[in-house]
Amino acid sequence: MPQPRIDLHTHSAVSDGTDSPTEVVARAARLGLAGVALTDHDTDAGLAEAFAAGQRYGIEVIGGMEVSTKYAGRSVHLLAYGVDAAAPELAAELARIREGRADRLGPVLAKLAELGVGVSEADVRAQVGDSPSVGRPHIADALVAAGHVRSRREAFDRFLADDGPAHVERYAVDLERALRLVRDAGGVAVIAHPWGRSTRGVLTPEVLSGLAAEHGLDGIEVDHQDHNPPVRRQLRRLASQLGLLATGSSDYHGTGKVDHELGCNTTAPEVADALRSLMAQRSPH
Ligand code: AMP
Ligand code: FE
Ligand code: FE
Ligand code: ZN
């Protein structure tokens, strides 16, 4: 019998994906996945719709989100499952992060104008749709719509990437504080793509070990497109040494990110079971 496949990291148009939450869940069902977690950036606003779609399409939906944090000056994405996003301290941080994205828009647009690829704030707003925050991918979409670049990828490669000429820093919550807020709000905390481009040299085995032992980190994403096979092997071994959950996921963004098709990486059933029992232990009910 084939093993049930569960994808623990996906985005809808409630952040910077292109499918509605219902479409993400319907697509997961169509692809034969047993379960899917919706993990939009810094918001749980898509979850009610996703849960309803899970009922309709007969597949398990796990509630989550991907929190923008920073560690040693680098951007680190923290997946939080089963977390109460309305817990006051966490809710305040999430709002601050979303505002930080919006505040950055003007300065980024000024840089783009200087670089000869101007778009207006209205052009960007036209791309935002249902998302409660304005991310770089939406700015990328406006550049595509204006004919300055052909794809989101080209927009990032030429202008918007972390080391690109139009990048502007924005607010993110300190990782150790985020771990505490997520755990206090009943969540299970898993670092997304820990050895992807921006954090490879920063989240060393020693750092991850400390985060697990002292700050309540529960897991790391191992199977992710940003990790090549040797990196996956090293991270899997590390997770097992540190007693961390080793998850796998697509980081699906609809048409917004190529080579991240839903279900391209999935989480082992026993890891999904362990995640569910942690969620159940921590839920206030
Ligand atoms: P923001 O949160 O507004 O800073 O935008 C970050 C989002 O942009 C990430 O969640 C990704 O979806 C996307 N992103 C970041 N870097 C890249 C890149 N180099 N290429 C394509 N998409 C990227
Ligand atoms: Fe994203
Ligand atoms: Fe991420
Ligand atoms: Zn993501």
C-alpha cells in the first residue's frame, strides 16, 4: 500500500501564493495527498476557508503559518502549527511584521524608479488580491505586469533578492522570541528551509542544538527544494541526533514559484503523527 503523503508547507493568495485556500486544498486532494498544511506568511487568515475545503474534499488540513523572524541579522522563516494567532503577544508581533512589509513598499518603489523600472503603489496594490500584507512577490508581479521583467524569478534575480539593488530591510521578530511566542500560543515550531541560501552559515548544528535544548524548537524542514541531497542527509541526521521532527514539504506558491509543485516533497507518516500529538498536547482544550 502506498504511504499517505502529507505536505506541511504551502501558501495561498492570502499571502504570496496564487491559489485561494480552497484551490490549494482541492489541488492537494486531486494529487492524492492525504493531508496538507496551509502556512501563509504571518497570518492565519486563510485557515477557516482551508478547513472547510478539507471537509468538502475529504482530506486532512493542518493549520499553520510561516512567521518572519531573524537570527544574527539573517531572515529565518519559522513554521508554526496549531498556533493560536489571536494570542495577544503573538498577534501584536504578526501585525507589526505585516505593517513592516507595507512600510517598506515606498522605499522599494523609489529604488526601482531610480533603476529605471518604475511601478506605482497602485500597480502593486492591484496584484495583492486577498493578502493582508504586501510582499516582495507582489512587487515582482507588478514589474511583470508593467513589462519590465518576464517573471517573478527575473524580478528577484535582477532587483528584489536579499542582496539585490532594490532590496529594503523590513521588521522581523527575533527568532528566540518568536519560538517563545509560538510555544506560549500552543504551537509546534519548525524552522523552514534552515540551510537554504540566507541561513545556511548562520543556523549551524550548534545553534540548532541550542534552539532545541533551550528555546523550544520542535523540528526542522529537511526535504525542501532549497536543500540538495547531501544537505538533506546531513539535516536528517542532525534532526535525529537532536530529537527534532524532520519534515518535508513543497513550499507551494501556485504559479508564483517554479519547481515547488504541491507534494514535490512530503513528510513521513510517523513524523506527521508526532506533529499531531504535539499539537494535541499543547492545544488548550
Ligand atoms: P517579503 O516577505 O515581502 O520580504 O518577501 C519574501 C518572499 O519572497 C518569500 O516568502 C518568497 O516567497 C519570495 N522570495 C524571496 N526571495 C526570493 C527569490 N530569490 N526568488 C523568488 N522568490 C523569493
Ligand atoms: Fe513566500
Ligand atoms: Fe519560507
Ligand atoms: Zn514558505
